[in-house]
Amino acid sequence: MDIHEYQAKEILAKFGVPVPRGGLAYSPEQAAYRAREIGGSVWVVKAQVHTGGRGKAGGVKVCKSEHEVEEAADRMLGRKLVTHQSGPAGKMVNRLYIEGGVNIAKEFYLGFVLDRSLQRVIVIASSEGGMDIEEIAEKNPDSIVRVPVEPAVGMQAFQAREIAFALGIPGAAVTEAAQTILGCYRAFRDKDGTMLEINPLVLTGENHLVALDAKMSFDDNALFRHPDISELRDKSQEDPRETQAADRGLSYVGLDGDVGCIVNGAGLAMATMDMILLAGGAPANFLDIGGGATPDRVAKAFRLVTQDKNVKAILVNIFAGINRCDWVAQGVVKAVEMTDLKLPLIVRLAGTHVEEGRRILAESGINVITAANLAEAASKSVAAAKAA
């Protein structure tokens, strides 16, 4: 789960990470009021959307008067911001963060991610801040510092100081930098983060560190431990199909193809998408209905897949262990009847009660194409989609 910049900064501030003074605005008038509250002569208006590259897309504006703040807010609010990360659909701007200007002397990059191969939290830092980490790695890979954290003891103060020295932070600011790095690590660890990025982390002309931007993502499976984090979810920034699926206990990821997939098990779902690609087609989604594929659950999956207007054929691929093929077959029949399905439907069943499941489909009277194995199912699905 992703959260907005202002939310990430609120969390980091509680862990001792210095952030600029700012305020949230939902209208141009409120944006100007926030600027007056903050004070000073320079403000930054930032669109709050779940995507990177806001600055290059016009989602970050430096303003030198309250009038400029109001104008910038008026241009951003209610419009879609299209960045290189958002895709052509863009993200709707519904709220802004107004922040006081900072006297920037030097910019750094600081990030925390989970390295699954090492089973460690990795701190990634660079003296070249203000750019995407991919761009830094391409242009100046030697500037990147990588420090793994031993999970048994957590991040140590000496590691934070070593990172500060490696970045070239002046001696007068090393202690503050180390405290900032340790605060970020504690926030990442205590809130079950999967990614924390401060880009840029700036050194001011007064030799202080400030987190000028912040992004945080969290492990969805750990949100039950953090109701305060769950409340920060902004569904307006998410794919509505994925939101609807999550609210109904389904694992769904929308893709760009035309073969809708309804599968039980994440591994089998990945294999199904691979087989569709090998057959010359493209999957429209990843959808794992899980182990308890009851008729109602299968029907919900059908409704979700058929909402995608790009879908030209639907492939149901079930390998029943915990599941039962007869339950799935009942769900398929129920879903077809409820949705008045007009799309070609390909079903491959295997495993527990498979014969009963096939009998239910055969006697249902619905128009269904059956397949004996996954390769055949994928091939028939691609052919059906191309013929539609």
C-alpha cells in the first residue's frame, strides 16, 4: 500500500526525521491560506498523487507570492497528472501539499528497501540527489552506497555515521544526518515498510538536514498490525478494479491484454499468463481467487473480469486441491447466468471432484469451451480472443 508524501512526512516526523513546515489544501483559496500560515517568501505547491516524476510533469511548482500559490493550485486541482510512472491514464489531483521554501546547499538520495535475496533491509544512499535512482545508477554508479542491515540487531549508529561520511556530509552535520538515517530505519521497521525513499534529502545553508520529499510503501499483509497506516489508504489513487478486488478478498492486478484470467493460486496464475503469452496472446489481468473458491467467490471474480472492456475471452484455470472442481463449476454457471456473459469462455479443471465439475458444466446448457490441459486452454483462449 502506498501513501501520499504529506502522510509519509507525518510518520517520519514522529521518528525524529526533520521535515519542512507544510499544510494540506483542497482548494486554491485554502492553498493561499496555508502559505500565509507557513510564512516566509517562498513556497512549493505539490500535487499529492501516487506516482513519481511529478516535477517534470508540472506537479511541483515553486511560488514567490500567495497569488502565485493560488494560481498554481487552481491549475493542478481537479486535473490528471500524467508522468512517466503513471502511464497515459495519469493520476487525479484531489489534494495539494503547500510547503515552505528551504535554503538548499546540497541534495542527497536516501532509500530503504527489502532485498529478498539477502533477506535484509538495504540502505541505498547517494550524493547525487534529486534524480531517480535508476538515473543515478546509470550516470554515476560510483556515487551509490549500499549498506545491509543485520535483522538480529537492527541498524547501528556507526553504520548511519559511515553512510553520512560516505555521502560527504560536513562534519558539523554528521550527527544530525546519522539521527535522520536511524529515524528513517525505525519508521521503516516499526511500520512494516517495503520501501522508503527520501529524494532529495537536503543539506541547508545552515548545515541542517531536511527531508524535502518522501515516499513510503507498506506490506499489505501486515496492515492488521497498523490500523493507523490502513486509514491512510487513498482509493482514488488506485486502479478501481484492484480496489474492488481487494475489498472482496481477491488478488487482482490489471494488465493490458485481452484474455481475462480466473485462476486459483498465485503460482498457477503466473504460469497461466506465461502460457497465454507463449500462445501468442496477452493476459488482461492477474487474478488469484485463492484456496476457498466457493460459487459466490467465483461469481465475484467473473464480475470483476467482465468490467474490463478490453477483455475478449475469459480463461478459467483451476487445479483443485483445497478447492473442489464441482464448487468452481457451480460458480462458473452462476456467474454466466448472473452476468449474461457474451464473451467466449474457456474452462480447464483438474484435481478434486474434477469429473463432477465437468458434468455440471456439460449439463448446465451454458456455452463453454473445455480444455484438458493448460497449454490447450491457453491456445483456445488466444484463438477465441483473436476471433472475437
